Amino acid sequence: MPEYENILYSTEDKIATITLNRPEKLNALNRDLRGEFVDALKVAERDDDVTVILVRGAGRAFSAGYDITPNQPADARAGILVSEKHFDTWTDPFARSCVRDWMTIWDLLKPVVAMVHGYCLAGGSELMSMCDIAFASDDCKIGYPPMRGMTTPDVIYFPWKLQMGRAKYLQLSGNSLTGKEAAEWGWIAKSFPADSLEEEVMKEVRALSSIAPDLLAANKLAINQTYEIQGIRTALNTGPQWHALSGRMRPGAGEFGRISNAEGLRAALAWRDEPFNREGFRP
């Protein structure tokens, strides 16, 4: 078995479980974790004793989003991020790496199921939304607050997960939904009470794992191909362009970072979220 520092990997009864394991950071997705995660997906795909892959988070959250700590090393297992003067300022190598990593789930021949609890925000919601099936606790928070004052998403999944009115509402507002609301809106498959989440999800996953893996692959490829014909891959690959434009080239770009650098992250979050907090909307 590969040795990992930022995830846990185990297999039992045809199920490979990948646990995001930075609980002290609410499983913030740094580059090392992402590299290990992509590697584990490929390990599971090659394992003939694995039929279904389950993704979960350790501690209080599924994932609070990307770890934006500067100067992180790039894990070679996920591919080195392009960082070069000719490309950095306009091709958005970070956003391109996000699309690349999560499309690994899309292209995998085995179904990937997310079990979400606590917080599932920003990059965490991208990871969840690119999984083939997502289940969540009724009380978890799923959303993308950075769209209120920072950038568009790295992975523009909203139009593919929700009907137009709801996709626009969430992407324009940056508001979050509970797991129960996300299930009612069709963003995820089902939600369950928090105290029975694991029990109910394992029932679903065990039943799914009883299906022949070649048949699961055929059904996953068939439905994915339909979305490919509709243009999902091309659309997702426009995400880095809009991320670069919104994060670097629009007139107000960089204000969140400026406040964070001058006054601290708490002040920047207050600048971004306080107008929504006053109206009763929470990240």
C-alpha cells in the first residue's frame, strides 16, 4: 500500500475508502493532499478487489476548501503545477490544476461516492460535486462563499448540478445550503440525519458494490458521454479563464487579499460576508 501523510486509504468488502486527513485544518486541500488523493484514486482503479470508492473527511468537516497558503510544494503524484513567467499571470495554473485533479474522478472507470458532513465549502464543494454520487448530513453546510468578493469558481460546476434558476442564485450570491436543502434542490443524491449518516451511506455503498464493476463502468461511461456531448468538459475548461479574469483583471480584483494582508484574514472575511450575515445568510 502507498504511504500517505494527508489522507487515509483502506479497502474492505470491495470498497476503497479515501479519508481526507487534515482535521486540524478542516481538511483544507493543500497540494500534497490533492496529490495523494489523485494517486489513491488511481490505486483503487487498478485494484481488482475494489468496486466502489468512498470519499470522506476526518474530524469536524468534509473540507473547508483549498489551502491557499503560499509557496506550497507540488506533489509529483498530481503533476507539478505550471509556474513560469509566460503563463502565471493569465493562464491561471492553479485553477487549471483543480480542473485537472477533479476530472480524474470523472474519467475514473469506478464510481466515486462522497460522504459529506460539517463544512463542504469552496474547493471542498468542487471535489464533492465532481464525485459521481454525493450523500450528506442534513445539517452540513455546502457552498462557495468566495464568489461574494474574490473570484468565480475554479471548477464551474453549478450549471451542471442544478437547474438554471438555482445555479444562478448560488453562484451570484455565494450562499450556502444545508445538506437537506442540497438534496431537495438536486445538488446531491440524498441527505440523512447526522447521527445516522455513516450507517445510511454504508448501506448505499455496500449495495452499489454488489454490482459487477464492468457494468458499473459501462453505466458511468454511458451517462458521462451524454454530458460530454452536451459540452461539460469544454465548459469546465473555461473555468480557469474566468477565474483569472475575476481574480486578477477586473477592477476590484485583489481587494480581499489586500485587506487580508493589511488587517488579517478575519477582517477580509468580515468585508466579504458581513452584508450577508446582517441579512441572516451564513457561509
